[in-house]
Amino acid sequence: MPAANPCTLRPHWLNQPEVDSYPTTLDWLFDQGSLTQRLSALAHGDFSIEPLAQGWQPLRDDECSALDVPPGSVGWVREVYLCGHRQHWVFARSVVTKAALDNSDFSLEQLGSRSLGEVLFQDPAFARRPIQACHYPVEWLPPGLTRADLWVRRSRFDRGELAVLVAEVFLPDLWRATHP
């Protein structure tokens, strides 16, 4: 059987009332505050961003749908690890369409090891849409991660015509850190 095309996989995104999980998991998935701030507090300040990859590429079909653009639209994709105590706690993927970036003063490509969440939560012009969650497809994980039961949340942040879609996959080391 041929492998599934990662761009056309269709995860089933759920809203908060539809997610059946443990209270701690729900609390992390649907927390409305800054994940960066929450992780930094959990790490007692020993928090860092580890950039993995960034660049222009065709967006996944579910990303295009969430951003209200045609399938196959090109966007800037940024993938990073959010780390506490030098452990990978969260894998994050952020996307913005090329058209949206071309028509804004937003500079996703210049973030480096700076947290995107920090930027989004410091700018009151960004409005966050509802958070959705699902189990993240294994095919979308970075090399070395092969677990099929990892929870991810995503939300869209809008500022005028600019829409930024942020997906955050909660990794096992985070759950161990929350239950020492």
C-alpha cells in the first residue's frame, strides 16, 4: 500500500466540548493564555526555542482550510521545539500564506530563536480564534518522533488580513514535567 500524502491527510480537529481526555490534558490543550509563558513558568525560566526548519512550501490541505485559502497555497512554514530544561516539550508548526505576508509588516522569517507566541500575545491587534485539538498524524512529526497518540492543539491568530495558524504538539517530556 502506498504511503499517505502528508499534504492531503485529514485529521479530525475537535473543539473543546468534543475532546474526551484527562483534566490535565484538557487544561493544557485549551488554555487561552500564552503557552510560551506557561512553559517558561514550568521550567522556572530554563525555557528555550530550538528552530528546526523554516521556509516557503505548499501548505497542507487542513492548513489551507483553516486559513480560508485554496488547497496548495504557498506559505511560510516555521517548525520549532519549545524546550524546558533542554528537553523537547512541544513541537510547534506555524504557517502564514505568502499573500498574507506580502501584504503585511509581519516578519515570521526573522524570528530565529524568539517565540512566536511572545510576539502574538504582545500585540493586542491579534485576535485568537477558538482552539481545536486532535491526535497529530505521525507522518507530520519531525524525524525521530513516531508516536501516534500525541495531542496537538491549533489556533488561528488574525490581525486584519493577516492570519497566522499555530499548531502545538504536546510531547511526552512535557507530561513527565507536569507530573514529577
